[in-house]
Amino acid sequence: MNKKGIQFNEVVSGEFDLEPVIDTATEAPKRVLGPQPETPKLHKVLAQSGLGSRLEMEALIAQGRVLVNDQPAHVGQRIQYGDHVKVNGRPLHLRIEPPPPRIIAYHKPTGEIVSHDDPQSRPTVFRKLPRLQQGKWQSVGRLDLNTEGLLLFTNSGELANKLMHPRFGLEREYAVRVLGRLSNIEKAKLLAGVQLEDGEARFGTLEDGGGEGANCWYRVTIQEGRNREVRRMFEAVGHAVSRLIRIRYGKMLLPRGLKRGDWMELDALDTEQLVRSAGLGRVSAKTAPVRKSAVVKSTSPAGNKARSGGAAGNGFIGGESLSRQRKELKAHAARKKALPRRAKMGG
């Protein structure tokens, strides 16, 4: 199965830098997060715990005999993971699943830092992200000021840690343009391991990508994310990096059509797969649909053909989200267009 995320050969050919064409046939969704799944109602949870019927639990709540976080509950109140419930003054241990993690993919441009605060007042990636009602976005790793490409964010600290920690071995894939061609000896060193000031580092794979003149492209993979690690490794063998683009993080690809500076929320299917790849098991509930700033299509005929690339194969996520979104938007537009006709016929 062909992946639909950005591929290494598209970076080398220059197709990656072409501005996507906006598909005006469908309405672009607003850049807002989808709603969180509704949390359960208190009287329903109490009834399921065996205290009585739902009507009896509503009466109990109305009588002021139920507290949520030490405050009197009210009929129809919803509760969520982490809430403390007391009935007649006694703590009640309820099984409420935590909400599924929210994950967004961001196409980071150069010139932005991955930090909430910067003494130099440089642009930060966090100013582009949507606001969360609860919690905050945590970046899954970092990309330095001059590095672009895929950057993941989540509101789950546990998931962020699992996705970043070297012992889980999630592979990062980069397209790297360097000054000068690597010799076979230099390639061997980068694969065997070069000594940096913070320890040894090595690439999992290193492949030639061609290039023009002194600029040579390489596709590399690495299973950790130390500060400026890819750049420092090439510098250790005497080559300066002139451009660095992350096109994959674990199973997540840089989504096709996601413009620089735009974000996309992962839908339930992609979230499930990414969470599983981090060894966290199943997601407890469905997440919101994919949200994106615009629907796009490839500017090149090659965009509709099978693409080769280092990460080709099954099990990758990212690109399929956009095709699902296109279908949903077209269906929504068709329903919206049909409403006035039905109203007119009904009148």
C-alpha cells in the first residue's frame, strides 16, 4: 500500500516546495479543534455502580447527598476522569476512563523555535496552535530554529514521553542537504557511530538522494532526538548541513498538503495507531474528526502515482487523514446544498 505523506524523492525533486493548490470545490473547515467526546452523566455512573436506578440516583443528587470534588452535585451534571465523588459523605470509587489523547501534526517552517518563552522574542510554534480548554500542548521532541518539517504535539504527557524516549526506538526520518558529497568512508563512520560531545551517535540508514553542484541530498533515519544531532553528526565528518527537513516521526508522516505553519488534528484512526506504536494499548474513546485549514491537491501529476521512498510500506499514517477529510467535506457540502432544495419542495 502506497503512503500518501511527503516522500524523500519529492523533497529532492523540488515538488515539496511547490505551493499546494487549494481545492475550491469544497468548503475549507475552520481552524478549530473538534469537540471532546462527551463525559458521562453522574446519575448514570452512580446507577451503573449498583447504588440504585437512574431515577433513584437523580433523587439522591437532588437531595444534596452527592458531592463532586467536595461541591454539591446537580441533576444532569457530567463527571470526568479525576473527579472525586462522595455519596452520603463516603468516597465512592468510580471507574471513569480518561479521555483519549489529542494529537496534532504541525508543519514547522524555518525561523520558529519550539519553546513557550524566548528572551530574544523570536516566533514560537506555540503561537500557531489552537487553545485547549484543559491542559496544554507538549511538543514531541524539538526541531531547531533552521529545521523544518513534521512536529507532533499532544496533551498527554505520558504519550509524549513514550514517543520521545530512546528506549522505545521510534525512528525519525530526515531529508538532509549538505555541502559536498560524502565519501564511502564518511558514510561508514556515520552508520557505525561518530563521537559527539554528549556521546556517540549513529544513523540507522543513510541513502544517497542526488543533488546539483555542491549540494547533495541524503535520506537518513535515527532513533533518538538529541539537540541538533543530525547537524552535528554531519559536521563531525566535515560537512555542513544547508537544509534539514523531518518527513516522518515513527509511523506518522508529514501529511501531504499540510502547508508550512499549518496544523492538523489527528482523527480517531490515526490517534489509535500512533498510540499503539508507542506501546500504550488502545485509545479509550473516539477522538474528534480531522481538522485542517484547507483541502489541497497535488500540483504535479506525479502526486497521483505511486511514489518510492525510504519509509514506503504498510502501517504508516498521516496522508490517509486528508483523503478521509476530503470525502467528509464533499459529503457535507452536498448535504448543505441539498437543504434549500428540500425546503423549497416542502414549501
